[in-house]
Amino acid sequence: QVQLVESGGGLVQPGGSLRLSCAASGSIFSIYAMGWYRQAPGKQRELVATITSGGSTNYADSVKGRFTISRDNTKNTMYLQMNSLKPQDTAVYYCNTGPIGVAGMGDYWGQGTQVTVSS
């Protein structure tokens, strides 16, 4: 199984920035699309951003213009640059990749990293 490890979460003030990273094991990283999802307590997991193997990106309306997703296939790493953070961005952020399953998401998930935006 592919192993995914997120890092970079933490506590920041509103208007601040964080850069999340997701490092993947294996040699098939570059052939799959990847995505960032987030989940707050009591809410469903929601899509934040996706990036295809060729670099095409898509963003949720709530983060468009503030977040940037990118990937470095040589390093098997995906990034999420988060700027102008708001309290409503508070959630556990998960990276996702692999062949698409029945739920419409990749089969492989990281353990998640907590992002808290508060003054």
C-alpha cells in the first residue's frame, strides 16, 4: 500500500499562512491525481483542491484565490500553500491519491494534520 504522510499543520492567527506537505512512498506517485480534503468536527469531509498528474488544478470556491496546490513528482510530494487563513478554515486536512474508488476519491489517505485558525 502507498504510504502518505502530511506535515505543516498548526495554530495560526487569522490572516496568517501555512504550507502543508504530503510525502508519498512508492514509484507510482506521478500517474495519479492528488487532492487535499478537510473535515471539521460534526461535518462531512470536503474537497479543498485537486491536481492531476499533468498539473491541472481545481479548487473549492471557499478557498479559491487564497490556497495553491502543487506537486513535485520527482520528490513524490504534494503541497498546499494556504494564505489569508480564516477561522472557518479550521479542520483536519488530509491528502489523498491513488486509483479512484467507488466514493469518487483515491484509495490512499494520509493520517491528517490539524489546522487551527484562531486569535
